Amino acid sequence: MNAEILSIGDELLIGQTINTNASWIGMECSLRGIRVVKVTTIQDDKLAILNAVDEAMSLADVVFVTGGLGPTKDDITKHTLCEYFDTKLEIHPPTLRQIEDFFTSRNRPMLETNIRQAELPIDCTILENKSGTAAGMWFEKKGKVLISMPGVPYEMKGIMTEHVFPRLKEQFELKALYHYTIQTQGIGESFLADRIQDWENRVRELGFGLAYLPSPGMVKLRITSYEGESRKKEIQDLFEELRIRFPQYIFGDQDDNLPTVVGRLLRSVHKSVATVESCTGGALAHSIVTIPGSSDYFMGSFLTYSNQLKMQLAEVKEDDLINYGAVSSQVVEQMAVNGRKKLGVDYCIATSGIAGPDGGSEKKPVGTIWIAIASDNQVVSKLFQFGDNRERNIQMTVLSALNLLRCTILNISSEKK
Amino acid sequence: MNAEILSIGDELLIGQTINTNASWIGMECSLRGIRVVKVTTIQDDKLAILNAVDEAMSLADVVFVTGGLGPTKDDITKHTLCEYFDTKLEIHPPTLRQIEDFFTSRNRPMLETNIRQAELPIDCTILENKSGTAAGMWFEKKGKVLISMPGVPYEMKGIMTEHVFPRLKEQFELKALYHYTIQTQGIGESFLADRIQDWENRVRELGFGLAYLPSPGMVKLRITSYEGESRKKEIQDLFEELRIRFPQYIFGDQDDNLPTVVGRLLRSVHKSVATVESCTGGALAHSIVTIPGSSDYFMGSFLTYSNQLKMQLAEVKEDDLINYGAVSSQVVEQMAVNGRKKLGVDYCIATSGIAGPDGGSEKKPVGTIWIAIASDNQVVSKLFQFGDNRERNIQMTVLSALNLLRCTILNISSEKK
């Protein structure tokens, strides 16, 4: 089954808005076995829309149209689609009631243009938009389908998830693909591929698909079954093997992220955490507090950016700062151990490194980072060597620190990479 | 002058990569008076490329093609373009030398596929790629131009900036547009538009273009002169008027951001800063240290997420925490004043608020945030009411805090919004 995405909007063409709708639809389609073969972005212009719709309907089985339905400009897209599908607009009472409710509940006046949003083509199926006033429209012609949706991402996503994908699955008898993803941190894509070669061969011999999905500092591994959920157990067993072999890298499943996983873990063992940060300058603490309710386990931090504050707040010995430098295991371990005591927590993470672009030396180039974790009976520290991009180095340090805390809580020894 | 962008790559269609190239080209074109009328994304497939190129060349005056030139898949795009423009590939000696140098300088072995990247069409102008091994290609046919470039964003941007735009400007005698942008924080787009209505009318009467470019917490204002730099002085005068009227909102010019502006200001007055953060949890400090060299003026922070640490580190009085709550002017001012003393700095910013989604009450709903700034002779605090999105509330607090510090240093009274 082939699909085309048609994005309408001048703001996309002049680069004011990035077309994230198209990539979201592309990703969701590929997860369901629908092949997006083309994405076309055009102006809010009748002729451009007519041409693009006509071409898309000849190329693809299903056409997803986003944008061009705002209250100020919906006339063009709706009227153009009416012309193409040879139908006309009429007030759609359920949509009108929904728009009225929308404004009443928000205590906002309803304008004439909002009422016009309830004028919808009579020869199409109306798809309810729970988050906004522009409804989705499902047209059919010669066995092909065109769906028109608003361009606001969360409105479009709601309509796709609730209405469009279930209807497409039924009408086109789509194969039910089954996917499962695990998340890794601390090993690059090619190193990971090298170490799981035997496993990957078996995954493929069993007829599954395998995808490596890398992002800075992390790699997701996704197995796809073309026979649906019936092979779920086999996939779980394959991933379980990896979890046993690489517990230091595999930190979660599906959409997990490290702050969520670490938060869940701290909650389950009833422990608290604090940070003493130098090079990350608060980025580590901030990543922890992105999680709602993190105040249950996160107490606070010392950000000791200056050496003066490293001594004053974290009681780092001046001699050690002079002899070993701020970026050293000696200093970062003192930061963690003393921070743990003074901040009154179970675990304390400390970071000290050279984020760049300045401050590097031959012995400690930009990207040299020490991370330490103090707990009640030990302190562990670990050296990392990242690259020369400041913001990237900070982000890599945050991810590595969270994963090191996870390994420490779970008593997993983190090997050298 | 009309343009079309043609993006080639399966990774774009399945949503693994977001098409930021198209938005960058769209933005840069619109700044130069080139109108992008269509963006088309297609597969790495000969027939798809041929059809799309043919259609684009009939629609637009210039076609920008990105992607499909990697060492493993360049055959399709290059051969297809040769077929379309009726030419053939031959080794291009300067490009071959450049590829050889590229690998020699990086101490990496050169593969057969890399040598093939120096095979380029004979009937086109080769555009040097300083950052990679895939050269740009400039084709002409019937007065129209097609430029093929690699999909790696910084390689494409280098070729566009160094070669493509200067050549287009010359060949098509593009009008030299002149743009100037100022940056505002702390006032929404519609409120700003309302307050500068008289000014906006004058801008338009003078024949300039005006654009509002909003992003969360900020609005950029851009004036465009269609007669080039000759009217630069008039534009500067117009913006100077606004700067005098709204010094509390206008924080910078062109590509300035708040951490850069605040850092520049602290450097120029030889003052230091620290933070005492509750709801922002390190995000404010992190935004300050995104700037290289920020260790010159940023000393460190207390992140007092728990009430216990608010008392212990920032010496907030227990009675005030009980009587007024952690989110109050009384508490946030103590955090700023005591933090300033204990961290030994000139300015100390404190934040305390309810980021959400939990913790709100009728009197203090989610989004209620207090910010205080202590300096040597005063402490000012200000109440903000943001929305119900946790991450957005944290970001809005960071921007507002930095702008409040700017106003404090410059002695600008920040009015109530």
C-alpha cells in the first residue's frame, strides 16, 4: 500500500515552520507497513492544491493532506476539495455543536469564521477533532482514499490515531506488524552491531526485521514481526538474551528515556539523589526534574562551576585541585562524597570536565569528562572522552551520568568501552 | 523568481530524518527574494527522480536538489541527472585531489567508492564541497538552473552560501534585499502588535516589510528593505525608537540570544552571577553555561529543590515557608539575598514556582512562578503566571529570569505585563 503526504502552507515553504507532520506520518506509516513514496509541500493556492491532489490520487492508494484548514483560510482547501470530489459544503450539526462547546468551555466568544468551520462537504466521512475546531475529512474515489486534516500537530495526530489508522487497517486489510524496541546508552551503533552480530544473524534467520535507530549518545534497537503479535514471545526472548549480555547498556523498553527509568528505579528502592555539577552546569539536575513528581527523590544540587565553590561547598581539598586539576578522579570523587553528606541524600552524582571549546590541553583535550557516584558504601568514578562540541559534550555527560547511576543502583559493573 | 526544492532520500519518507534542509533553504531564499513554491521529497529511485526533475524544471526557474549523493548510492542520482541533461560522467581531477586530501588529512583509507565520487558530469559546473567528498553540481537547460547537492546539512549549507546564492544573484540579477531583526522577550505577539500599531503603520508607509517571528517566550521583529542596504539608516532609526520605548522587552539584535546578551553585559560591567533555583532545577544555570567562556562570570548555584535544602543552603526561614509557602515573594527573595552572600557574587537570581502538572491550588495554580534578583543594594521580585505545560513553564522562567537580570543590570524598570 502506497501513500503520499500533501502538506499545505506558505509557512512551510518559507521555512518558518519545519514540516514535522510529514516525518511523524512517515514514521507511523512505516510502523504499520504503509509505504510513503512522496511528500509534497505546496502553497495555500487553489490551482496548486488541485494539481497536487490530482497527481497524488493517481500515484498513491491513500493521500494524507495536512494544513490549510484554519478559520481564516479554510475556504481554499475545503472548496477545492469539494470541486475535486464533486460535492458541496453544508453545516454539519455534530461539528457545529462541538465548536460551540469548545468556545463555551473556554469562555471565549465564537466568531462567524468559527461557525464556517462547521460547513463541511456532504459526500465525505467527518472525522471528529477532539482538540480543535477543524474536523478531519475522509474522501473516497475509485477505491482510493484522501484524508484532509488540520496542520496543528497534536490535532492531526489525534485524528490519525483515533480515526484514520483504524479505518485504513480495516478497509485495506493491512498486515498487523508488531514492533518492540529496546533502548541502549553508552555504546556506538557500529560497536553495538559488531558485538551482537551472532544475535542479529539469528534475528534475521527467524524472519524478523531489525533496525538500529541512533541518536546522540543512544541507539534504539527495533525488531519487527511481519506476522503480528503472534510472535511477541519470541521477540521478548531475543531481547531478554541481550539484556542479560549487556545490562550496562540496555536501560529501557519502547519509549523509555533515562530520566524516567532512573526516577522509577529510585522510587522503587526508596532512595534520594542529588548532584554536584561542574561542566554540566545544571543540565544533569534539569534532566532529572523534567519528570513530573521528581521532587519525591531529587533533593537539590551544588553547581560548583568555580574552583572557589568546589572548595567552599563540596569541600574539595585545595592541594588536590592544584596537583590533579579540577578534571580528575580525585576531585570528582570528593565532590560526590562530600556532596552526598552535605545534601543529605543516598546517591550523589558529580561531574567535572572540559566541555570546550576552550580549556583543553594535550593531556586533557576538550571532551575529557570525569563522572563520580557516591553511595553509602562506595564511590565510583569513570573517565569519558567525548568530542569537541560543547553542547553535545554536556548532553553526553548527562546521559552517561544517569546510566552510571542506574548501573550503580542495580549493582551492574560498567565495563570500559 | 520561483524555486522548487527536491529532497531525495528514503530516510526522509519513513520519518527517520526530519527535512530541515528544505526549511533552511526556504528561509534563506525568502530572505533573498526567491519564492519557493514547492518542496517535493522522493525515494532514491531512478524513475521517481526523473519524473520529479522534469516536473520541477517545468514549474520553477531554479531547482535545488539535496541528497542521494552518498558514496554508496550516488550512482542513481548522478546517472539520472546525466540522462536528464544528456551528458556523461568523467573523473574531475580537482575533486579527486580534494577527496584524496580529505582522507590523507584524516588518516583514513580511501575506498573505491570514494574515488567514484570524483566522477562527475562533464556538462555542468562543479561546486566545491569544502566539508565533504560529494561535490555540488550546477546544471543549466533552457535558461533554467538545477543544483544538485549532498544531503548532509552543513555540507549543503556550505555549498549554498559559498557558491549557489552568489551565482544566482549575479545570473538572475536578484534584487538585494536588506533585513534587520530585533529580539524581544516578555510580551506576546498580539500584545506587541497592539502596542506598536502606530509605529508599524509608519514602517509600512515607508515601503518596508515587517514580519513578526514568534517562538516560545520571544518574538523577533524583522524589517525588510526592498531597496537594499541604501535604507539601512532609516531602519536603524525606526528600531532605535522602539528600543527607547520598550527597553524592558528588546534585548538584542539579529541572532542574539539572552544567555549571550546577559554574558556580554556581565563581562562589560565586570560582575559575577550565581543562581538559587527551585522549580527550574538547574535549567537557568545550564542556559548560562551554554555560552563558551561563561566561567568568567558564572560562579555556581544552589539547587534547592526540597524545602529542607531551601532552609539549610539558602537559609530560608522555616516560619516563612510555613506561612507564605515555597512559592512566594518572601521565600524567593530570601533565596536570592542569602544565595548572593553565600555564593559570593554580585548578582544572584532565584526561582520558585509550580511547574506542574501537579502541585497547583486555586490560589496558586500550575504556572505560578516567582523570580527574584539580589544585587548589592536591593532585591527585586516579580510574579509570573505561565501555562500548564511543565517543560514550557521551566523554559519561560529561564527566559524571564535572564531578561529580568538584564533589566536590573541596566537599571530598566520592568513594568507589569
